[in-house]
Amino acid sequence: MKIEHFAFNVVDPVSIADWYCSHLGFSIKRKLETAPYTHFLADETGCVMIEIYNNPADDVPNYPDLHPLQLHLAFVSHDPVQDAERLIAAGAEQVDDLLFDDGTHLKMLKDPWGFSIQLCKRASPMV
């Protein structure tokens, strides 16, 4: 089996989808124009998707208060410094910057809605 998507209940799926498409290379595969404004977003490979929606039947998690190690969405980055600068200029906030002895570089950011995103440049790529 393989994963089709990972879903997140968020406060503003329309704005988040726009930001993720504009700044993280996602494309919209399917969306609802009415509540719960579900958006299926595919990464640049077209092989991995996330689903975002606003479903008031349950609370939206307080993402800004979650530590990035509790939940984050990780991206392969060939240049974490440049990507972080670009995302910060677009409204993200840097939370952590980790350099490991093997050459791995991880930058942890929060998107403009407080959801944790990680930029990964691994010394030995995992995917």
C-alpha cells in the first residue's frame, strides 16, 4: 500500500492552498468551492498529496502552539537558507536551524498560520 494523502483541519483552506501553491510548489488536484473548502494539493512530483479543509464538526488544532516536533510537514530543499529566506519574506517565521556533523541541514519554520514546515537537506538523501 502507499499513502494517498495526509489531511489537516485548518482555519482558512483557501488562503493556505494559495500560499502553499505559490511558495511551496503545490498544485491543486481537486477543491470544493463551498464549505468545508476541501483542497487536495499535490507536491511538485505529483506523487504526494495533502488535504486541507475547514470542518467545524471538530476543532482546528492550535497549530501555532504545537511544538514542531509534535507535527510538521517536511520538504526536500537543495538550499535551505535560500528557501527559508524566500518563505520568511512571504510570511513564514523561522523556529530552528539545525546543522549536523554529517552535513545534514534542517530549518524549521512556521507558515503564516502557525503550521510547522521543515526544510531538509540531508547529507544522504532519504527519498
